[in-house]
Amino acid sequence: MNPVNYLYLAALLFTIGATGVLIRRNAIVVFMCIELMLNACNLAFVTFSRMHGNLDGQIIAFFTMVVAAAEVVVGLAIIVSLFRTRHSASVDDASLMKL
Amino acid sequence: MSFPLLTATAALPAVGAVATAAVPAARRTAAKWLALLVSLATLALAITVLVRFEPGGARYQLTESHAWIKNFGVRYELGVDGIAVALIALTAVLIPFIILAGWHDADPLETGSRRWRPTQGFFALILAVEAMVLISFESTDVFLFYIFFEAMLIPMYFLIGGFGDRAHAQGEEAAATQRSYAAVKFLLYNLVGGLLMLAAVIGLYVVAGNFSLQEIAQARANGSLHMATSTERWLFLGFFFAFAVKAPLWPLHTWLPNAMQESTAPVAVLITAVVDKVGTFAMLRFCLQLFPQASKWATPVILVLALISIVYGALLAVGQRDIKRLVAYASISHFGFIIMGIFAMTSQGQSGATLYMVNHGISTAAWMLVAGFLISRRGSRLIADYGGVQKVAPVLAGTFLIGGLATLSLPGLAPFVSEFLVLVGTFTRYPAIGIIATFGIVLAALYALVLYQRTMTGPVKPEVSAMPDLRARELVVVAPLIVLLIFLGVYPKPVTDIVNPAVKQTMSDVHKTDPKPSVEAAK
Amino acid sequence: MENLIALLIAAPLLGAAVLLVGGRRLDRVGHWIGTLLSFVSFVIGLALFADLLGKSTEHRTMTQHLWTWISVGSFHADVTFRLDQLSMTFVLLITGVGSLIHLYSVGYMEHDERRRRFFGYLNLFLAAMLLLVLADNYLLLYVGWEGVGLASYLLIGFWQHKPSAATAAKKAFLVNRVGDMGLSIAIMLMFATFGTFAFGPVLSHAGDTSQGKLTAIGLMLLLAACGKSAQVPLQSWLGDAMEGPTPVSALIHAATMVTAGVYLIVRSGAIFNAAPDAQLAVTVVGAVTLLFGAIVGCAKDDIKKALAGSTMSQIGYMVLAAGLGPIGYVFAIMHLVTHGFFKAGLFLGAGSVMHGMNDEVDMRRYGGLRKYMPITFITFGLGYLAIIGFPFLSGFYSKDKIIEAAFAKGGTEGWILGGVALLGAAITAFYMTRVMLMTFFGEERWRNAPTPSPAEPSVEPAAETRGEHTEPHPHESPKVMTIPMIVLAVGSVACGFFFNLGDRFLHWLEPVTGHSEGHSPVSTWTVTGATLVCLVIGVGIAWAQYGRKPVPAVAPRGSLLTRAARRDLLQDDFNHVVLVRGGEHLTRSLVYVDHTLVDGVVNGTAAGFGGLSGRLRRIQNGFARSYAVSMFGGAALLVAATLLMRAV
């Protein structure tokens, strides 16, 4: 199969993720969309690795996974604590960081 | 290796500042005495510098040189020429008087006030400023100079903003607002100047490859370091702007009246008599030596600005209603004279300007500190609140008059010598500017005597009728300053002897010689 | 002997220092210390004088070098004193008259609690004035020049609690400062031209430079002289200076300080000789002031102000003579010395009158005082006769010579100047006779005039503090005051005759100032005759107006000229409107400009940045999703830019 198709899929997934981040309010969904984007990137990395015949892309994909895992831990914790204090998981409600 | 005298002179007040700050708040009298002793010890070291300096010797003496940041060619390089020695002596002489005059200025406010004033912090900050000013005078590395030139702003900011004048008509809250306005204004003005200078310092490094004043100046003089005309001019402007803000030169002067008005009298003296001198000193040392061509190129404009400062400052001083603002504007007028003398590019002008820095320091200190004593008695800075003080406090009035007379450059007192030298030095090269500047002496008489007349003479106002005369501590502050004023007015030779060789060097840096008289009448 | 010169100055300077620093401890003896040191200086002066007389004419210049004052590049100023015939004359006048006035002040200031300070200032004045005349270069002269200005400031404003005194003092200093500006510019010009400002080289090379520069130097020196000697246009301060205690008026504002301008011009004779235009300006100033002062003197009812007008006018004579060049220098100085005697005597007499009259100064409230104050009357009368030029008294000789010299100038100028000088003599006779008649003759107007006089406020404070307007009891002053008056009266009578005996004064001064006989178009006797006729006319008119008719106790409205003259010919009004008001407006508008424009630009920049950041801040709305949009937008832009760059 033509590896370029994987790239198309990665681009599609990334776009879906980005759109989700922009239009959804629920923090969990936004969070999952971010994960989706990260995985789209991973897919692209692995594809490129395959296409160019070297392993750099795969290594970076592993790094991404580690970072993503760490992010999930921190991010979910924040979301949970936000939900506890405000009884809402909407990202628009948490706008206290502005000046 | 010999004893690092210059480092010690600057380090002693720095260490003293830390030690003073560390004294517990309950023992604030001990902190005062400690600060005073440290400043006196610094004075002793400064006198040692003065004694060990040989006027006829090498240009920079007592030099110290150590590598500091090797990658950028930054060195810890100290050395003094005659001009620096004179100013180091001035600083070291004035600080003990400033401390003594401000003895009670930082005492905790009476109960019920919400403001907390760390007494020992006040004195520690003064010593910190002294240390930084001293090292600015001593350093012959542009980067080292720059660091302390800027770092000085931090303690000054806190001195102005944190320990303001208590005499405020609209109460404590308004006073605090005004004070922080003045402090922020001071900081912003000087920061803007400093940032431009930083750009120029970096530019200088790019062009010259190191920061050493002596090396660059030498390379400039023997032609091995060529700068494009426009580069030199831009770099000059970057340096000059910073110094002109600090000096301050019209139209960059408006921070000074606010800062002096809102701070206590000793801090006001610290600003105008000590800190601002770094600006004029740096013009002589850095602008002229590093960028001789550009200095000559900018001379006409700078002279006109200096002339405006002289007349404008004096006229505004006449129109002030606040004693301290009046002194501030008078200082602006005097800084005009100093800058005019520097850029007249004659030996009389530059020696006169250096002497002027010293004399202005002493005369303003005498005038302003007595004004401070007066203000602290009545609790008001407004001229209109006084009248007839002469009758109830003759010694205070007499010393105030002498301070005023020194400010208006009465012959026989020190400022006359320097003012006349500056005028003569300017006149021989630029007669028209010299003549217009002479109007400054009439205006100086106007503001000094009007202030004296309105505050000291006339019928005794009921509010001042119980005013006590100068106390012993205050007399100890004022009397030596007056003696110095008279001594340097009658016999300025000790200072001119030290300064003249350095000025000669500077004159040769810019390739200028004094204009010759048309008739050789002198033998 | 040279080493004594410094002592001349040191003695009074020491006195000033001791008295001013010494504090209250010296209150009881201070005045005697001051007087003693003044006399010490006088005795040293006499010793030096005797020494000079013992030397041959060409060796009569002594110098004493003390130390190098300022030395920067080629700018070199020494503290060096020069004693020659000219400065010797001044030294004797200053210390002699000065000592007498010290003595007089002991009595006059007896009830003033700040008497010690007064004597400190007087000593300071003596020191500064001696420095002025003994200096060997213009810069050192400048120190003395401003020093006397300071002493004058302190003494005019001695009664500081009176606003009028404080204002008068400030005014005197400021007007003098304008003159000082002239002196400093003159010194700068000298330095630029000659490379030095010491008397010797400058004066001996005066001819070597261009006419234009010399004229400029001369005019600047004239400006200086105008300030110090109260010549038009800088004369306005002298009248107000009468706010000072009367001994001050006698010493500083009549006998010595105000004549410093004449000294300066005569000392700089070599410059003026080579600059005819400047010289002409000097004569014009002298002639104008001569009339100005005389006219003002005619209208004043305040005895001191009338005398002040007279001083101005007499100095006008001296300046006129000094402007005539070598024909006039000696006579300018001779008139200066005789004037020093009789005018000091007149002022002391006026002081004595005021002393006996509860410090009343309005002559309309005097009258018939000769019975009550015989000594004052006689000494004042002798001074009066001397000043109007009564034959064989001092003023007769000195003034006559000046009038002759004015005619000898030659040409139309000579006739005009001579005419003015003659006219001045007539007016002098008029106003002095007026003063004499109003004070010592006529009915005793003080007896029944308890209302305060509207013309001039009382100058001396005692009357105010005592709050008295009761009838005064005129009485003669104590001996300590009358003795100086008697000595001065003797001087006013005799010194003219003495000086002129065998042209003594001329031969004494000639080596310094130079002298040439002009060619007068009229004979000496004609001039003397004309002068005497003028004198008689002046006295006659005054007699007709104030002797025969009773003097009204309240000043009549008077003609337009009289009213203008009472207001110093409107000079003060001019100053007030143009300089004071104009200056106030200027400074006020500048304060406004500084606040709104200079500061405004900076504050405006700050406000601009504040506003901008306020706008930018709104982008930072806290919504995570809008941040995300900007992030994606930014990323898209970057990608687009990269692609674009690759394509190109």
C-alpha cells in the first residue's frame, strides 16, 4: 500500500483534533482531541520513518508517547480539580487567568 | 601585588551597607552609628587615594586589572585620573554629612501610622549608593561602568520611593502617591537612558572587540581602530543620551524636580550632588575619549541645549513655590554650566566643569540641607508658609544665606571660581554663548535672594515664631561645608592641580587646543 | 613695607569673622572690636602713605604677591595687591572715613540689639572695599566688587523684618548683578584678547588691539560702573538703598562703594583712552546722571533720599570727568575724595537729625532745628557750603576743575558737557539749599504735626516699634557721634584748598592716571565766574521758594515734573511694568510649559504606551479556546510562510 495514504490519514486525524479543540467546550473532549492530534503526529512520524528508511521518526514517536502520557496525568488532574471546585468541565468557565 | 586601594574604597561602603542592613530593627541607633563610621572610614580611604595620587604621573593610577568575563573581554579594571580623584573625594566627603543630616529622617513614624520604615535600610541604601558611585568613578572598563551606572538606580529608587519627605500638605496618602510617581519617573527616565547606552555598549564591543577604555581610546588615538563616521555618531548618541538624562540636560530634566521634591533633603542632596555627577563625569571620560570626532560634531547642539538648561532652569527656579523644587531647578541650571564647560573644549572650560562638579556638590549640599532643616521644623515645603525666620533662628538664616550666596556664585566662595572658568572657557571659543550664559548669574541672584527674602525676612509669621535655631548635630553638618566653600573659593589650587593634567589629556584626545589671544600681553 | 598691604585688608576681615562667628558673647564689646580694627587699618594705611611719600615718584608702586589663586592652562589669576598713588588715595579715604563712621555708629546703633552684627558687616565692607582698590588684576577686583555688593546687601537689609528694607536690599544686589555681568564679560573679553587680565600687561598693551574690542571692553566696564555707581540706566537701587541705617548710607552709599565705578574707569584709563567711542559713552552717562540725580534730589521730601539724589548727581560729575580722558581723571578722583568728606558729613548730619527727631525723615516735618542741634547745624552747614561749591571750600575746587575740564574737551561736545555741568551746579545749589532751609530754618513744623506724613514712610524702624507719633524733642547727639561729624566737616572745608595748593593732588596722582591740560575755549576765570553765578541763582531760587515762604507740612501736589521726580522720574514704574511684570509672566508661562509641554511629552508617551497595552490586553481574554485559535493561526502562518519561501 502506498505509504502516502497514511499521511493523508494523519492529516485528517490532526484536522479533526484541531477542530475539536477549537469548537468543543468540555475539557475532557478538548483533551481527547489534543491526544488525537498527538497521535496524528505520531502516525506521520512513523510513516516518514518508513518512507525514508531511518529510525529517527519512530524514536520521536516514542518520545511523544511519553510526553503525552505525562500530559494526561497532569492534565486530567487539573480537569478533575477544576470540576470539583466549579462543578463544570467547560473550558470557557476557567477564564480567570486573564489580566 | 600592591594593596587594591580602589577596590577597598568602593567595597567598604558596600560591606557597610550589608552590615547596616543586618542590624536588628530594635537597635536602629547602632545602625546609624555604624553607617556613619563606615562612611568616615571610606572618607579616610578616599583621602588615601587623594594622597597617593600623583598629579604629574601616569594618566590612570592605582590601577587594578583582572579578567572577569573572558568570553566577552570584560575585565574588572579600575584606575583613576585627576577628574575621578576629585569626584571620589567629593562623594566621600558628602556622604557622612548626608548620613548625619538624615539622622532622624527614617525614624519610625509616630504611632497610628500604617507605614513601616526600616531605619537601618535607609542608611544601608545610602551606603550602597556610595559604593556604586565610587566604583563608577573608578572603573575604566566600559561594561563594568555600565553595570554600576545602572545598578545605582535600584537603591535610589527605594530611597526616593520608600523614604519620602514627611512634609506634605495633603496628608500621608497623597504623599505616598506623589512619592511613588516621583520614584517611578526617576527610574523610567534613567532606565530608558540606560537601555540606549546598553545598545551603544554592545555596539562598541562589536566595533572594538573589547570593553577596555584605555585600549579603545588608545586605538582610537593612534588610528588602529577605525570607526565609520555614522557608527561613531550613533554610539556617541547612545552614550550621551544616558548621561544627559542622568545629568540632567534640558529637555530630559523633568524627573529631577519631582525626585528632589519628594525625597528627604539628604536624599535630594545625594541625587543632585553625587549621583548626577556620574553623568557629567562620564561625558568627560567616555564620550570625549571614545568618540572624539562625534563629540566635536555634536558640540554645537549640546552647547545650545546646555545654554537652554542654564537660562531655563534659572527662570523656572524663579517661578517655583516649593523650596525643594526651586533648588532642583537651580541645579538644572548649574548642570547646564557643567555640560557647557565640558563641551566648550577648552582647558578652562573642562577644568572649570570638573571644579564645578565638586563645588556644586558642596554648595547644593549646604543650601539644600539647611533648607531641609528648615522644612523639618515647620513641616511645609511651600515658600509662602515661611517669613521672618531670620528673627527667630539667625544661625539657620545665616547659613541658608551663605548656601544661597554660594549658589549664586558669589566671588570668594568656591562656585565662583568654577563658574567663571566655565564662562571664560566657553567665551574664548564661543563668545555669543558665553555672553548669553552670563545672564544666568543675574537670574541666579534673583532666585537665591528671592527665596531668602520670602522665607527669612519680613515680619515673623506666627507659625514660625517658636522655631528653634540650628541644633548641634545640624551645625556639625553645615559648618564644615561652609568652611570648605570658603577655602576652595580662596584657594582652589589643590583641586585644580589634580584636575589640570587630566584635562590636558582629554583635550589632546579630542585634538583641541585653547584659542590663542590676539595680543600676547602675558609674559 | 609691602607686606603691610595684606594687613590693611586682614584687620577688618578678622573683625568681620570674629564678630559674625563669635556670637552673643561679643555683644557687649563687639562694636569696639570693629571700630578698633578699622582704626588699625587706617593707621597701617597712614604708615604706608608715609612710606610712599618718602619714595621718589617712580618708585611709588608696591606690589605684594600672596598666592596663586586660579591657574588653568593660560588662565592665571594671582592674589596680588598693588598699592600705588591711586589705590593709596582710596585706602586713606576708605579707612579714614570708614573709621569715623564706625565711631559714629557706636552711638547711632546704641539701642539696636544686633549692633555687633552691624559692626561685623561694616568690617566686612571695609575689607571688601580695600580688596577692590588694592587688587592687581580685574578678577581679584571683581571679588572685592561683589564683596562690597554683599556688604551693601546685608546692610541695606539690616532691618530685615521690614519688608521694604529686605526688598530694597535685594533690588540693590540684583541691579548690581546686571553691572557685574558687564564686569565679567569685560574680563572674559580681556582674557580672550590679551590672554591675561592683570592690570600691568592689559593696560600697557591696550593700544595693540583693535578699536572694536577695546570699545566693547570699555562699554562693558562702563556697564559695571553704572551698576555700582548708580548711574543711569542702573541707578534705580540707590534711592531705595536708603532703607539701610544712616551710617551705612554715609559710608557705602555716599563716600566709598558707589564711587567704585569711578575708580574702575580711572584705573582702566588706558583702555578708555584708546577707545574714544566708549569714552564718549562714559561722558554721556555721567552728564545724564548728573542731571537725573539733581532733578530727583530737588523733589524728594525724605532727607536721605534727597541726599541720595545728590550723591547720584555728584558721581555723575565724577563719571563725566573720568570720561573726559587724561584731562579729567585726576579731577574725577579729587572730586571723589572731597565728595567723600562732605557727603559723608551730610549723611551723618542727617542721621544726627533723625536721631534727635524720633527717626523722622520727612523734611516737611523738620524746621528751625538749628537752635536745638548747634553742632549738627554747623557741621551740616559746612558740608552744605562745600557741596554747592562755596568759594574756597572743598567742592569749589574739585567741581570747578571738572567744569573747566568739560569745556576743555573742545568742540560742540565740550560746550554741551560744560553747559550740563554748569546747569548741574545750579540745581545742586538749589536742592541743597532746600534741604538746609527745610531742616534747620523756618518754623518748627514738628511741633504741631502729629499726623503721620503721607509723603514717605518712615525709614528707621524705631519710630514704628515705639509706635510714637508724639511730638519729638530735638536734642543734640552724643559726642561719639558729633566728633566724626566735626572731623568730616573740617575735611570738607579744608581738603580742597589743601589738595590744590601747588597742584599737590595733581602731581601725586599724575604718574598713575596721566594728565594733560586741555585747551579750554573759555578762560578759567570765566568758568569760575559762571559757576558762582549759577550757584547764586540756585540758592536764590531755593531761598525764594523755601526761605521766604513757609514750607507746607504736607507736600503740595506739584507740577508734572515734580511728581515724576518724586517717583525717580518713573524709572521704577518702568522697571516694574517691563522687568518685574514681564519677568513674572515669563516665569509663570515657563513653569506652565515645563509642566504641560516638556513633562507632557514624556507623560504623553507613557500614557500612549498605557493605552496601547490596554488594547492589547483585551486579546488576553482568558478563554483557552481563543488562545488555541491564535496558536493554530500562528502555526498556519508559519507553515504558509515556509512553503512560500520554498516556492520562491
